[in-house]
Amino acid sequence: MTLAVVILAAGKGTRMKSSMPKVLHPLAHKPLVQHVIDTARSLDPSQIVVVYGHGGDQVREVVIDADLSWAEQAEQLGTGHAVQQAMPHIKEADRVLVLYGDVPLTSAETLRELLDQAGKGMGLLTINLDDPSGYGRIVRDDKGAVERIVEQKDANADELAIQEVNTGIMVFPGEKLSGWLNGLSNNNAQGEYYLTDLLAMAVSDGVSIAVTQPEHQFEADGVNNKLQLAELERAYQRLQADRLMTDGVLLRDPNRFDLRGSLTHGTDCEIDINVIIEGNVTLGNNVKIGANVVLRNVSIGDNTVVVENCIFDNATVGADCTIGPFSRLRPGADLIGGAHIGNFVEIKKSVVGLGSKVNHLTYIGDSQIGAGVNIGAGTITCNYDGANKHTTVIGDNAFIGSNSALVAPVTIGKGATIGAGSVIRKDTPDDKLTLSGGKQVTIENWERPKKQPK
Ligand code: UD1
Ligand code: CA
């Protein structure tokens, strides 16, 4: 039996109060529907059909995935009608798993369990809630077998008291599905074609219905507004934090940690509070990350210490570096190892050689800095002439005096020393002191201007 997954994502999401379709709102930097697609993908289905409607063009633009099938539901006439739109893509031999594009955190394990339990019959994911309001209720017979689902708006007082609810996630045998869908009517309180009415049809056709429940409630939670989105974000972050801590990462406070991508790490890494990790980040062994640091697509080598308030974006940091506070590594920053990068230093598209130091108030852009270099406070590589970018090359063991401007293209020789406050426009030789600027003078008999009396 092959598996087809149908993801319902046509709803408008009015309560999000946003111009963006609901399923595109991000959870941990990934659109809600992409979470669902990724989980579906992990079940190795023969195909995934996304039913789209509102903002469909935007959804298709954001979710770029050649292996998806798309089915338009121009008018939202109910969940049953939505699944019907996907039927042209479904084969009779398929088992059809229905997921919701706005229920992002159902785990693959839960879905595998649901599929296992269902076998060739139907499977239904339910959950028991203290407050079941809003959900379809699971009606069972005297023997406890599932009989049907009644929607909140169609339920009587007894039915409303039922606490077992429909999560909406179901699996159907493909050979029965289209017949059942064709038999749906919209003769109900909402005038919709309810997917949930298929349960009673399964019962009368003698098809078994296996019920599974998820381990965590958040696996069944949908997003209807921004409050729920924020709650699920926290649940997801906590899950990731717990996994990292179990794997040996020390998080100073798992409630103040955000991973919006993937984190690979060695042993004995420590992460202080309010660290945001985005994209693909790799930490070696014994890496320490201070409070309020943002790491976006970065790799950091063994024993490197990043102190508070740094931002690294698409940068590579070798082993044994000390960086921060308040350092900014921009795309293409490549610290070979043992570097010291200090406060208010910005490094872009530059290599910093082994053991080199850039400790204070400096801009390094489009540069090749050798090993053992010391860049004085306030040094600027002037890489931009107003039209083009140019390269600065600094040889091994060079010493750049404070407040120097290195006007690219320019090469500073190995072991060269640049006097403080120099503006260097031409290449400088190895091992020599080069300085620029006027001779220092003292003006005799000069007086500070005084305030005129009024
Ligand atoms: C549905 C279930 C209810 C269940 C609840 C769980 C039905 C009739 N009811 O109710 O039993 O407890 O989910 O959250 O199935 N959608 C479409 N096209 C449509 C209608 C909906 O794509 O025409 C999509 C929505 O975008 C959403 C999902 O289907 O992702 C559920 O729709 P929603 O309107 O939230 O269903 P509920 O009324 O909450
Ligand atoms: Ca809903």
C-alpha cells in the first residue's frame, strides 16, 4: 500500500489579522505548512497533495518543492470538499492521510503509530481536552466503539459534554474514499461538506476505525491567531531545548533559547540566555556562547568563546578564538583560529589569520589578514571607492597603529608597522615603520575662543 498525504491549507485564517495566508506564518522561521510538509515527507509517501485556496499564489511561491502536487479549492465549502479537490491525484490503492496546514507540530512518530494502528481500515487521531469547545466530538457506542463525529455547532447538550475530540488528522483507505466523499451532503449547521461525516460511513460499511492519541497536546494544536502561534513557538522551542540538553548542551535557561534552524554541536558547549540560532549552525567542542548572541549560518571551532551581544551572519570561526562583546561578523568573515575580536568590530568578507587581534572599534572589509597581526583601535579598511570594492592585504605579524585608514587596494608588508593615525594609500614594505600625516606642530600664543559677554 502506498501512502498519499493530503494537506488542507485553503482556509483564510481571518483571525490572524494579516495579509499573509495563515499557513505561511513562521514557526521557528519556517512556514507552518512547511513543518507539515517536512513531517509528511519523513513518512516517505508516494505523494503529497496540498489543497490551497486563499493566497494560493503566495503559498506556492514560498513553498518551492518540485515533488508537491497542488489542488485548488477555489471556494471553502468544508473539509470534505477540500479533500475531494485532491482526489484527482489519489490512486485507489493509496492510503490517504489527511493533515492540516495549520497544525504544525504533529510528530512523525504519532503519525506512524496512527498509520500502523489503522492498517487497511480507517485511523483517527483524537485527544481528550478539559475544554473541548470548538472541536468535533467523538461519539462512541455502548461498547466504546467510535460511531461518528459531531461538530460543535451540530451537537446536543450530551454531545457537547464529550471531552474526546477530533484533531482532524485521519487516515482513509483510498478505495473507499472517493465513494464516501461523493456521498457527503452539506445539510448541517454550517452548510459545509464535513470530512468528519465519513466516520459514520466507515462504520456502516464495516470498515474498522482505529483511534490513536498523540503524546503531547501541542501535536494536535492548530494555529488560528497570533496567541496560539506564540504558544506553539514556545512549545516547539522547549522541545528543541530539551533535546539539546539531553544531548549534553548546557542551556543556561531553556526558556530563553531560540533555535530557528538546525544546531550541530560537539561536547561541553554552553549557551547563555537569549541566544538566537538561525539556519545551519555548527559548534565544535567546548564552545561557549554568551548572552544575547545571534548566530546565523555559522560554524564555530573548538574552545572558542563568544561573549555577550555578538551577531554572526554567514561566517566561519576557527578554534580557540575569543570574540565580543559587541562584535559583528558579516557574510564571508573567516577567522582561521586563535583570533581575538573585540568590541565594536565589524568584519565582512575577510580572512583573519591565526592568532591575529582586532580588539576595538574597527571595520575590516574585503581583506586578507595574515597570522599574528595586531590591528589597533579604530582602524578602518577603506574598501569602497564609491563605485567598487577593493582588497586590503595585511602580511603576517604586521602592526597597524590606532586610528589608521588603509585605502584599498593596498598591501601592508609582513612585519610592517603603521604609525597611529596614518592614511595609507600606497603599499608599504615588509618590516619597516610607515606613517603618514602632517608634522606635529604647536601654535604659540594661541588662545581658546571665549564666549562673548551679552
Ligand atoms: C475541523 C473538524 C473538527 C475538528 C477540528 C480540529 C470538520 C468538519 N471539522 O473543524 O471536527 O475538531 O477541525 O481543528 O472537519 N480547510 C480547507 N478548506 C475548507 C475548510 C477547511 O482547506 O473548505 C482547512 C483549513 O485551512 C484548516 C483545516 O481545513 O487547515 C480545518 O479547517 P477549520 O475550518 O479550522 O475546521 P474546524 O471547523 O475547526
Ligand atoms: Ca480549526
